[in-house]
Amino acid sequence: MEVIELDGIGDVRVLRSANIKYLSVRMAPGKGIWVNVPYGVSRRQTEKFLMDNLEWIIRKKESMEVYEKSSGPELKIGSEVKTKFHLFRIESTDAPNPSYRKEQKTITLSIPRRMEPVRVEMLTRRFLVDIYKMECRRYLPGRVDFWAGKCGFHYGRLRFRDNVSRWGSCSFRNDISLNIKLMKLPDEIIDYVILHELCHTVEKNHSEAFWKLVGRFCPDYVRLRKSLRSYNAGI
């Protein structure tokens, strides 16, 4: 396959097809970067197109890398995942059934060698979710109580959910739900999400009054809110 190397980017694959009508750059997590090129467009023209759009490509590549990082590594035999409180290791075993062991801060999941890769991924992802559940129950209640007490908020029940998009929510009864995958995020962003939901116990929508309240207790919320968009709730 034809490849063009760009400074600061690396290899960009060239895809030519009769169905392609115009030059365009595409990228996707786990698939890298490629440029769609119509027949009749030369390599020199393609290189110029890429250089003309280099700043855009760099920005999008950085966003994609953040997405890949926040989505988590490929979960397979031999992988290691650093969670907030543990090192999660995946190893192979000759035993017929999966098993796990915990040694101080290391949790090791042993997978039968002959298990199909699809089943390996399903099992390891489910196990990682269980680790996040365990860690969020250990960490998040204390942070919620800390900020509620410091800022004078009162909330109802605290729940944890395995959501695919929302990081948190607050009901009209002031019950707060937090995504277990908050445990993937830096502490300061976790605190921002908690404060965001606690502010909803007073202001139920995203009005000007709501953001003013958020800014009162979290002056740096604009930066943290922007940083939060770089993460996703996938595993």
C-alpha cells in the first residue's frame, strides 16, 4: 500500500478508488490515518494537500490519541492495565477455567490458553468493570461527602452506574448517580463532575445561575469541563 510520511504525524496510508471524488483525510481509533485520493491525482498533489491541512491533522490526531487512551488498552492475554488503585494483569493458564488472584495492589486474571479471543475480550472487559465498581465504592462516596460538606450541599442517595455516555446525573429528589468509569479520570476532573452534580441539587438545569454556582465552588470549571470532553465512558 502506498504510504506518505509526514513530519510530526508519521505514516499516512493512501487509498485510491474510482468511487472517491475528492481528496479527504480520515482517521479512526486503532486504524491510524489515511487519505482518500481520486484516480488522476498525483502523489505530489496529495502531499501538498496533506501539508496544507497539516495543522488540522495534528489537532485531530491528538484528539484521537486521547480517545484511544481514555477508551483503555486492548484487553488480551499479556495486557496490563493501571487503574486508580490496582495493576490489572491478564495472563494465560493451562487450567480449564478462568480464575483470579489478588496480591497487594496487583489483580491477576488467568485465562485458559484455548479460549477464543472474542470470549477473552468479553471476560476481561467484564472483569475490568468489576474492578471499577470496587474502586468507585471505595473512593467516590468520600469525595461526594467532602464536597457536599465543604460547600453546604445536601443530596439524597448515591448510586453508581455503568453508563456508556453520561458521567453523572442528579434527580429531582437530589439522588446522585455517578458513572463507575469516573475511575479512569484524573482526580481533579472527578471532583469537577461531583461538584457539577451537587450544584444540580440547587439548580436543576444548565442555566446561567447554575454555571455561576459551579464557578463559585470550582473557579477552574471551564478548563476542567473542556478536559472532560477529551475522555469517553468506554472500556
